[in-house]
Amino acid sequence: MASAVLPSGSQCAAAAAVAAAAAPPGLRLRLLLLLFSAAALIPTGDGQNLFTKDVTVIEGEVATISCQVNKSDDSVIQLLNPNRQTIYFRDFRPLKDSRFQLLNFSSSELKVSLTNVSISDEGRYFCQLYTDPPQESYTTITVLVPPRNLMIDIQKDTAVEGEEIEVNCTAMASKPATTIRWFKGNTELKGKSEVEEWSDMYTVTSQLMLKVHKEDDGVPVICQVEHPAVTGNLQTQRYLEVQYKPQVHIQMTYPLQGLTREGDALELTCEAIGKPQPVMVTWVRVDDEMPQHAVLSGPNLFINNLNKTDNGTYRCEASNIVGKAHSDYMLYVYDPPTTIPPPTTTTTTTTTTTTILTIITDSRAGEEGSIRAVDHAVIGGVVAVVVFAMLCLLIILGRYFARHKGLFSLTSSPRIK
């Protein structure tokens, strides 16, 4: 009698799994539960490793799920969705969802792709290996949803310098919540964000309070979004429109050298810049009336034939709907320059000749004076030498007579007989 060979626990589990996969949907879950209950009573064999990896995918793209077996013994591998419905049993796909496609099937791997991923596909997917006992591992699919709409709103289309305005930026229906950053030109600013959650989706609104100045006119305010599903910079912007009061500057057109003298003319031009542009520019004289001979023509002031009575402060005023501003010019009229009429040719010649004669005469007088001075010096020197010689002679004679005094006495006395 031939001996019967009984099937192994893994083969029984595999056969039961095939039967469960082919069963109607209502009966399939009951068969699978019964299968795992029975498998728990089957004697255990050598342990095996079943592992997989979590998947993060952007909405609309492709997710890849891989069930891998280490030290495979040809046990059956199957993949189930978060609802425990079988997606693939070995290389057979019971689930009627054509987005799932088999990429690879072997005794050590079951790899499946899921195209056009949506937020409803997020969750845990189970890999099962029919061993003794059966093994199970799960992978989590996380779906990233970029913001569906990015809007920026300014409280006022046109602001006035010094005013504080509110700017709001909204990033709608993203997963996870976005991070909003604010920039004014190249300068980053700090806003305040609020997050609203609805059906696992997030809407973020950020508020920025901004005090504007005239330098901000035409500068963009940028709302920039950072999100793991967004590559590069996702941003929107609005340009500021700021109204400001005029800036007034007085330019002297004439005289060019800037020095005003009696009899000269003076022309001043008033330059006024503002938003909106000032349409009315006026000239006044501070603390006095405008001279009668002054001519006003729009932004220009012209005063002909200046005199000392025109001295004072002249003010240019400009205004628009934001405010008014002015600039002052202080006028001081100097004396006219003094000039000497040029001499005639005859006078020039005579004057030159006289000057030369005078120079010559003075030169000769100087020479005669020098000669006379030399003569006196020579005479004085000669006299000094003569006096010195006479003194020396007297000294010599004195000493001579002193030595021969006795001799002279003996010679001159009479003899006594």
C-alpha cells in the first residue's frame, strides 16, 4: 500500500488563500479570517523576514509598493489595501482597479505601482506571507497635496504715507499645512498665520500689518509658500501704491555764478515732486510783499534790476491731496563791482616815461650818495692812521728823553774852577 504524502502547512495556507481570492466579495473576508485562525494552529517552521518601506507621493503622481522577502521558500505573497481587500495574490489581481499594475513578481518580491494617486489612497497597505505561521508587514502611503490656490489681498489699493495697512495671503486646501513667508522687495517681514483643517486638508491664512512710506511706492509685497509638494518658489505679489506730499526744491537758474549784485537779474525755478503730482505751485515773500518788478510764471520767479530793497526770504509752496510743503530761498543783494576806466595811449606813454626818469634819477642819486659815503670813510681812515702814528711817535720820544735825561743835565751844567 502506497503511503500518502500529506501537504505542508504553507501549501494548505496557499490553497486556502487561492480559494479565498476566487470567492465572492462577501465570502472572501470570512475565508481569510478562517485561514488565519487555522494557520495559527499549524506547527511553526523556520522564521522568515518580510519587510517593506513607507511611501510618500505627491497627489496625481505614481506610488510604488514593494513587499520583499528575505530567505524565501517560495511561500505565497499577497498585497492588501487599507480595507483589507486583496490587491495582488502572487501575480493575480482580484481587485478591479486598473490603477494598480504589477511591476515585479518573484519568490522574494511583489512590487506594484499605483498611478494617479489621490488623497483617498492614503493609509496602510499590508504585505502578507503565507508561512508557518503567516507573516505580515505594512507600509504607509502618505499623499502630499500642494496648495490649490494662492491669493493675496491688500486692505487698500492706494495708501497714504505713514498709514498702516493690512495685507492677507491665503493658501487653500493643502496637505500638510503650508508655511507662508512675507517679503517687501528683498526684505523679509514677519506675519501672523492661522490654520484651518477640513477633511484632512489645511487652509492657511497669514496676516501682515505694514506701515508704508513714500519710498515704498512701487515696491512689491510678496507672499511666498513653502511646502514639501512644491519645488522652487510658489509665490504671488502685489505692488504698493503710496501717495505722499510734495518734495520741494528751489533751483537758481540765473545768475550762473550764484552771486547777486545790484542791477543784476535773478531767476528761480521751483521743482515739486509728489503723488499725486502737485498742480499748483505758488511763490510768496516771507514777512513782506513781493516786489512790484517781480514776474511770476508758474514755477518760475524772475526779478530784474535787483536792489537792496529786494533782500529777504522767498518761499515756494506746493500742495496735493496728501499735504503741503515749501522751500525757502534767502536773497541778499551785494554792491555792484567798482571799475576804473582804462587810461589813454598818451597818458600811458607819459606816465611810463616819467616813471623811467624817476627811476633813473633815483638811481643816480643813490650812486652819488654811495660815492660820498666811500670818500668819508677813506678820509676817516687816513686821519685815524695819522693820529695813531703821532701817538706812537710821542711815546717813543718820551721814552728816549727819559733815558737821556741825566746826560743832558751833566752836559748843560757849568764847571767850577
